[in-house]
Amino acid sequence: MTLPPFELVVEKHGPTVLRVCRAILGYHEAEDAWSETFLAALRAYPDLDPNTNLEAWLVTIAKRKAIDQHRSAARNPTPTAELPEAADAPPDGYDELWTAMGELPLQQREAVAYHHLAGLPYAEIAEILGNSEAAARRASADGMKKLRAIYQGASR
């Protein structure tokens, strides 16, 4: 088995990686992590085992790039007198969803994003999170339960 051309990998898995980055970082910060993900993937791609699950591999890289970006932003605050205009407005309901996702513990947030946004199976999520398939399933279920509770409380 041979690896497909990298541009096909980006075309096929790019939207999934962007959804994961947005779930972890937020709407506006996600594009930088997405770009960094594919730059790192491009460098490693020639040496990749042809049997590698490309989607799980890319989501793992995206997770690490998102963590790196989050840490970098925490170390380098840049206060400004005026806020710049936003380039793109997030879709309707995004702010509420991001706020709700932000209330989840990190492992639940990641499990929800990887399973419900990226469509990854729990076995791959467990590999990414470094725990068991049962723990990944539990984190996702607990996260969804908490999101439902948040949304039901908001609609009353």
C-alpha cells in the first residue's frame, strides 16, 4: 500500500482537522493551528508508514499544535487599545456552543470534538488521549450530557 499524494490528504481531511482545531481553540484561532498541523504533517509525510490511519494521525498533530498555540498565547499577551475588526463572523450559535464547550473539562471537550465533530471512533480517540477506549467513550458521553444540561438550562 502506498500513501496518496499529500494534496489529496489535505483535501480529504482538512475540514475535519479544522473542526477539531475550532473545538479546542475557538473559531478565530483555529486557522493558525490548522496551517501548523499540515506543515508539520508535510514534513513527516515521506517517512510515514503506509498503513497509518491518516485522519487519526492528523488529529493527533492538530491536538498538539492547538496545545502549543494555547501555551504560546498564554505566555505572550498582547494588550491593545483598540480591538481589530474580525475578518469573519462565526456561524450563528457558535458563540453559545463555544461557551458551553469551554465549560467542559479538557478531556471531555476533546473527546466530544474528536468523536462528534471529527467522526473518529473511540479506539482512535483513546490513542490520541492516551487512555482506554472505555475512558474515551465515557469522557464523550459525560461531555455530551453536560452540554445537554447547559442547553436545557439556557432554554428555560
